Amino acid sequence: MKENVTVPAVERALNVLEYFSLNNDEKSLKAIGDDLDIPSASLFRIIKNLVSRGYLLQVESNPPKYVLGYKIPQLASRYSDNYTIANVIKPYMERLSQRTNQTVQFAVERGKQIIYIEQVLSAAPVNFIAHLYTPMEINTSAGAKCILAQWPAETQKRFLKETVLQKKTEKTIVDKEKYLEELRITRERGYGLDYEEFNKGICCIAAPVFGTDHECIGAIGVTGGIEEYKNNDKFEVLKNNIIETAGLISAKIS
């Protein structure tokens, strides 16, 4: 038997958004309620929440009237940006995975959260798979370090003040001053490193990717077993391949 997961309040909120997507003119609460058959008390709460999140805008006050807000096109734009970037970077990621025999991921910042938007698995027997579009812990990700390292120092400090650094292994950096120093080192040397900070036996190296006006638009990284990173010669090969690929993508996008 299929489980019924319908949530009435969510259904009504989605109905309101779809209603406005088909109606460009201003609508009052009464008109919305009549057209969608939603009780006025429930509709009032739904509308207030949608306005507070930017999905609707109130354009008249007496009586209140509403139009579609900025949030929907903003989300669509972000999706489009991610899709476009993913199309551009995918061939470079595949080439990098073939060269290094490691999993390749691409991280971006969205609303002060770092997420992976694309990954390419290697031909190795074991791959390290990341969850796409899921916020990651900034102190356990080489890609996150690369992105945050490009922020102004004051922005870094404000962000860390409101962030709890989770300890995943004994090597995870949870002291905020030490993490700020890690960001400084990352920026100076041109790459970020996760050395068993997310999971024991797993390492990652990443480099920032820049767009127009030298703005950091993300970071590309490889993930693999620690033995590759303990070997100095192999580490140099990984590092050089990452930095080269980041440069090629930056040149392509800018």
C-alpha cells in the first residue's frame, strides 16, 4: 500500500505559488481564497509566510494585494547557473578523474553554505561518493576551505562566529582561530587540503576556480585513499593536476 505523504498546508502553499505563476495581475486574499477554495484563516498564514520568504510581494495595503515575488526567479537563476557551470566543467572533471584515478567533485557557495553540484567517479574499485546539493561541514572539506579562503577576513570572522565547527575525526580543526589560520594558508599556497579531517583514511585536495573579475565561483577537488597523499611524489602529481585543471576551467569561464 502506498503511503500518503501529502501535507495539506504544503499542498495549499504550492497551489498558491502555482496560481500566481499563471496570474500576473495583483490578487487580494479574497480572490485567492475564492479561486483556490482555501479557508481565509489558513490562507492568511500561508500568504504571510510566503511574503516573509520573498515568494510573494505585498503591493497594496488596503485591501492587501499580492504578486509573485523575487524568490522563484532567484531559485531558477541559481539552478540555471549550476546547470550551466556543470556543463562547462564536466569534461575537465572527467579528464582529471582519468589522470588521478580519484573521485572528482565541484563545490560552490550558495547562501553562505557550501555544496557539491557535480561529481565524477573514478575507475578505481572504491569510490568516495559525496551527496550533491547537501550543505557540507566547512572544516572538513578542502573545497570549502578554498572558497572561504577567498572571502574578506571580516566576512570569515562573522561567518565563523555564527557557525559550530563539528569534530569528525581527531584531525578535524574545531578551534576557530586555527581554522582562520588554515584559510590564510590555503589562500597563500593556492589549494585546500582535507587530511583525514572528514573520515579516517580519506583525503581530499582542491583548488579554487575563478570567473570574471577574479571572483571565486567554486572549487574543484579530488578525493581518495590516504596512501596517495602520504607519498610525496604522488601528492605532487595530484596537486599539480588539481591546480592545472582549476586554471583551465577559470580561463574557460572568465
